[in-house]
Amino acid sequence: MLIAIIGENCVGKSTLANKINEKLNAKIYSGKDYLRLEKNPSMALEKFKAILKESVTGDNIIYLITEKEHLNLLPEGTFKIVLTAKLDVIKERFKERMRGNLPLPLEKMLEAKHGIYDSLECDIKLDSNYNIEKIINLLN
């Protein structure tokens, strides 16, 4: 099974992936992790696409997506979860990640990107108050 967890920075994609992984024992990829598969970036990309395609009916993979360009890597049959959070929650989490400092340019970037996945077609749309057991039941 291939599960894509899609969302902006700091909405909780990794936390959700780890909770799902406790039940599914999946391989987790994030962003451009696929570049580790091969020295040549284009070969790594092709290998990753093949891995994702095979996982739709094979081994469990969870792919965390923050950048819209990575949506194009998802094959048909991917179970898509869009994870959202309020802008103030995202800013606070990012501020914690940055050791208490959220530079103005970064804050403006977060504001500009906020809501980019609101209209994305998906299997489940969640906010940060999700119930993990309900999600696991939907995946089974």
C-alpha cells in the first residue's frame, strides 16, 4: 500500500506517519529522500517512481509531501491524506523548530503557502485533531 501524507510545513506529517507506521510497518520517505537511491539524480527519480508504483499493490510505503511538485510522482492507486493546521499553529511549530525565532521572510513564506492543499482531491482530509484508530480502520 502506498500512502501519501500531504501538507504544508509543520502540520504534523511526520507524527502522523510514525503513528500509522506503528500499525503498518512501512518504509517512510520524505521529500527528496529518493536522491539517496542512486548517485545520478534522474536515475534516482526513476527508481523511486518504480518503487512507488510497485508499492500500490506491494510493500507498505508512506511518502510525506510538502512540495506540490512531488505530487506528480504519485501513481494511480495512492491513498492520499491531506493534513492541515491553522496558520498560527504552523507558525508556532516552525518557531519551535527554529529555536524560538521565526524570521519575517520565513513567516511571510508560510503565510503565502498556507492553504495550498485545501482543494486537493484526496481520500482523507484531516486537521491536527485526528483520531488515529479511525485512520487505521480506513486503511484496512
